[in-house]
Amino acid sequence: MESAQNQGSGPIEARLAELGLALPAVAAPVAAYVPAVISGNHVYTSGQLPFVDGSLPATGKVGAEVSADDAKKYAATSAINAIAALKSVLGDLDRVVRIVKVVGFVASDPGFTGQPGVINGASELLGEVFGDAGVHARSAVGVAVLPLDSPVEVELIAEFQ
């Protein structure tokens, strides 16, 4: 992924580079909201779709048009986009003390029940990037449809100092 944000020099940014990840520009909201807000010492991100260079890599239902393996990769991409939203309001990812909660939505074919495995893509990426601070509580929810017919959407809550 090509980065549109300046990469910092702190440990988290170094870890992203070590993993071969670059933060994208924060996706422009598709409705009346902002990508992330601070309340107290927490950042709440809006749901992030798996945009790559401004477009979705796939659309449709997981278990039908989209495989669970591909959806897991898209969940990781959504998590990268959520990290970019975090950085947009914090300025420095090293201020993150803990990823507190992740909520993942999976646009699911009626017979698909593997939502937790799909959202593991986001959870595993957050663990790789933030280490122990990336271990979080989580919900993985199957839904009928997501914005723009995206297969996944991920939001998170992070504590910072």
C-alpha cells in the first residue's frame, strides 16, 4: 500500500514498516460522520471498509461472491485503515496504550457462520502491530449488507495517553 501520510519514527511506525505496511490516507467518509473522534482518553473510529487506493477490492457476501480467506485479508485491510484513522486524530501511534475493543461486521451469505475467522484478520494484524497492547475484546457480527456492498467493516476503540 502506498502511504499518503508521513511515516513517523516511533516504535509502532517502525513495526508497520517492518511488516511491510504503510498507512493509507484516511478514507473520506461516505456519509455525515468523521473517521475518528476522541472522548476522554479513548479514540473511537468509525467503521472502516477495506479501501485500497480509494476503491473496494471486492464486493458481495462472504460465503457467496467472496471467500472467507479473501474476507479475512479485507478485514486486515480495514484494520490498517482504522489505524490510519487513529493516527489522524492522535498524530503519533505510540500514544496508543491499548486497543480496547474491535467490532467487525461481515456481510454474510445466509449459510455462512465463519464471521469470527474473518474478523481474525483484523485482530491478528492489530496484535502484530501493537503487540500485547493490540490484544482486545471483540465482536464479530454477520449482517445482510454493508455500505457500498463491502464484504467487511471494522471499527475500534483505542485507549491513549
